[in-house]
Amino acid sequence: MRIMTTLLALSFIGSTAAQAEMKLTSKDLTPGKPMADAQVFKGFGCDGGNVSPNLSWSGAPAGTKSFAIMAYDPDAPTGSGWWHWTVFNLPSTASELPTGAGSDGKLPEGAVQGRTDFGMSGYGGACPPVGHGPHRYQFTVYALSLDKLPLDEKAPAAMVGFFVRANTLDQASIEVTYQR
């Protein structure tokens, strides 16, 4: 019995070892606050800059081989939300995307942008229906256990999400709002 108790205690101590927690920050997005016009879509009746926001992350767990970023509006009146951006195959050495990376081709070599619900690859900013109230926009970085997802720029967001979630080690998010 004493041996079993000791083994359980050692197991418990090992499982509580300090582990870094992933964090996501942005120079362009303030959690819980409205999104700036620069990050709003240009089209569909919206007249924003359609510039992807700066995103910086830290605290990825050991074993991270790549990163993915996904931006999602769960409040879109589609029954399945709206995917605004998917970026994957970001190298494990990456820790930041500059403002405009998804719209100006400033992504690290090898990174891929999947298709959004706007029907194109690249960043597509906020553009909720007029009078629909505030929508939430969730920007999430995922630390992945794979070097590369077996997808290309034609991959729809749902397919990217499937592979991302199946290979996630940790994640961190920022949520902002926008309405018109």
C-alpha cells in the first residue's frame, strides 16, 4: 500500500510541473473591444481596410512543430458561423505576424492561407449584416504536433479546422467585436 501511495504521489508531482501557458497578443486588437476599421472587410457593403491584424504569441509547449491561426465569427447568421482567415504551416520558429501579413504577402516562407467563407484565400475582415448587433471575432493561434498540414490554399476552413484540432498541443485566443 505504501509503495502505491508513493507512486501516486510521484505521479501527481510530475503532472503538476510548471508548463508555459500560451498567450496571444496584438497591437491591432484589444480583447473585448470593437475591431478597428482597418481590419474590416472591403466588399459586401463594408468599406474597411481588410488588413489582417498583428498577432504575437508565446508559451508554446515542447513538441510544437508548427502553428496555425484561424479567425472565426460564431455569430454569423449561417448556422455554422463564418471563417474569416486560416493560416497554417507557420514554422515552429514563428512567434508573430505583422499587420497586413494575410493581405500583403508578409507570411513566413512555407505558410499557407486556406479559403475563407468569402470564397477566397487570404484574410477577410469583419462584415456582419447591418442591424444584426455586435458579432464576436475570435482569433486563435494553435501550436501543432505536425510540421505541415497536408492541405493547400484551396482547403476550406472546415477542413483546415479538422486537421488543426486533431493535432493541437495548445492554443490561445483574442476575441474582439464589430457591428454595423
